[in-house]
Amino acid sequence: MTQKSVATPDAKSSRVSSGCSGLDAALDGGYPRGHFYLLEGDPGAGKTTLGLQFMIEGAKNGERVLFVTLSESREELIDVAHSHGFSTDGIEIFELLPGEEDLKPEGQYTVFHPSEVELNDRMQILLKEVERVNPDRLVIDSLSELRLLARDPLRYRRLPSDPMVSASVNR
């Protein structure tokens, strides 16, 4: 006895393409619309590449797309895209790296841990950019940078419920 797929036309239309045809086939048409997805893997596994493909597909469909890079510069990200033959046209790229001043010894905190200052600052900047662009598709690469700033796994997990972050999200 063969089993039929229960996907209906409505179910298919509520999916968005990942930009990778093989993955879309495995997902029965792409990612379910309106959800968050976490890609996890070792460096070099292809997370950034898949994120770029997702952005390219959205831009191709006329969607507002925002790629937030926390670990590579804008130029490095564009170089990665070009090395795969991808164009970044139509993709808003927002670089949120530590500034030169943050890396100098005099820019280091002595009383407060970075998680108490930098994490909230970075989240506020990130949320303002998301609010400005109001993207249909968003990639944040890589969340491990925020996890390192949080220092404490519990603080990282509670980050969206942090009063400072919630105030910006709920506006």
C-alpha cells in the first residue's frame, strides 16, 4: 500500500523556498512560512552559504531581505557569495562587528562583564536595523557571537525576554 502526501495546495503555498532546490524537495516545497529556523554545524558546513541562498531567493522574488553578519565583514561575506557565483544584488547586508575601539586595551571593561554592556548594545543596534528594514526574510550569522557575549547559557536563552530587548521587540 502506498501512502499519499497530505500536502494540500494551501500547505504548499504557505512555504518559502530555501533557494536550494534539493532542500526544497526534501522539505516538500521549502520552509514553512512565518517560522524561525536555526542551522547548526561546524565551521565550513555551509550555514552561511545556505543563508545566502535563502536571501538570494527572497531578493529574486522581490522580498525585502536582511543578512546580519556578526562574525565576518561585509566584504568577506560578499567574497564568499562571489566565490559560489552568487550575486548579492538586492540583499541588504548589515555588519555588526566589534569596532576598533572595542578591541583596544583601553576599550575593555574592568568593572562590568561585556555581557552586561555589549550584549544589550548589540541587540539594540540589531533590532533597530531589523525595524528599519522590516525584512520579509532575515538571516543572522552567527548567533554564536551573541552566545559568547552572553557568557552564561541561561542569559543567552533568555535574551528575547530580557527587558531591554523586549522593549524594542514589542514596539
